Amino acid sequence: MPQSSSAGTKHGSDEQDVSVPTPKSQRTKMVKSTDDTEKKSLNKKLKDVEISVPIVYGSMAFWLGKKASEYQSHRWVVYVRGATNEDIGVVIKRAVFQLHASFNNPIRVVESPPFELTESGWGEFEIAITLHFHSDVCDKTLLLFHHLKLYPEDESGPMSTKKPVVVESYDEICFNEPSEGFFARVQNHPAVIVPRLPAGFNLPLPVPIEDVDKRKRGDTKDNPLNQWFTNFSEADELLKLAAARQQVQAHIARLRRQLSVIDGQHQQLKTTSDL
């Protein structure tokens, strides 16, 4: 996974930018313009700073019911969205979905948000998703893998045309040492988690967030699939952790009771043998 001023999912190695010095001319003295100076400032890296973008990638499959055929049993959608359904197009430039080779044109490119693809078929397979980022974010790509699932876990139960099979994964794309220009552009965007910088940092003025109507076209809040999206909020995660902790504690208590019974039986047998 890319890291260090590149994208990654919290693992990877740092990589330094390498610049090639411009040869000095014997006749002409190169003078940097104001635009060049501003550009260099925007490209300056912010040390010890990390920007993260929470995302969800997954699929949703609808059984076609009476319309289903041997080779067209389901309609499905594969997608990458913001974890809070905000527009992630501020960071991601395009998404490339690589389908099974049996599909016509198996490599599909989505150039703008929402980053989703709709198809139909009968089989389950792994989909590779490649994310490309804007030029001020990083020049590397991020590769994700998602297994398309068409049938519910309880395959013995009746299938429904109204309730889809939903499989989603949560992840955070982390950008270490982002450029000042990237930081300034996204620091007020709701899809991006930006740290509070310590005193002494002199950043460019925040870039105004794009037109609200334009941003709404890229978010997934009004997406027809929204009602089935998984909520990955921190509160839900804390509740899940608390429930898991209770289950572990209950399991430990049962094991202790069993050990106590076994220990009692062992002591009883020892006493009987002594007699």
C-alpha cells in the first residue's frame, strides 16, 4: 500500500521525493517567478502530519425473482463511498473496477463520484478496485479487493427481491506528510479527517469548498442504496466492542466455574484415595 505523502491503509514504507538539479547556464541566470515560489510553497511537505480519509467499499446484490434466468439471476452494484457518505471525489480522482474475465469489457473506469458500477450476472467472484488520486494528493494508486456475494449466509432460507445481500468493508486511507496545498484544499472538507496543527505553522488560506450542489452530486447521502448502507460510526464500533467484551467476560466466568468444578472433583478423588 502506498504511504508517505502517498496513500495507504496504515502500513507501508516511507519514500522520499527525488529532484534532479537544473544545470546552470553559462549565459543565462534563472530567476524564479512568483508563481514558481507559490507552487513550491504549496508542494512543501508537512512533517509529522497525517491526513486520513475513511472509506467503505463493498457490494449490494438484488435477486431478480421471477425475472431471474440461468445466467442473469442478480443485479448488483459494487462501490467505494465515504464512510459518512460525504463526497470523496475531493481526494479520489477515479476508480477502476476489474471484473471477471467473462464480462464484456471487464475493466471499467469511473471518472467521477459516486464511484460505483452496476451489473448483472449469476456468479460470485473477486473484484479488484484501483483508486487513483488527484495530483496534489499522491502519484501512487491504492489497490483493494472485494468478494462479490450474491446469496445470503443462510442459503436455506427464502430469497427476497426487496432485501439485498450487502457486504461492506471499512478502511482509512492515510496520507503521511501531505503537501501544504493538499492540506489547505481539504482542511474544511467533511469527508477528510485533518489534525489540528501546532502553533507556528503558516499555511495558505483554506481553499473554499466547492459549490454545495456540486458536492451533493458526489456524495451518497441521497443514494437509493443508502437505506442498506452499513453505519460505521464510532459510537456503533464502541457498542460492538462493549458487547464483545461482555461476551469474553461471560466466557471467562464459565471457564472459571468449570475449572472450579474440576478442581473440586480432583480434591474429592484425592481424599478418597488417601482413605
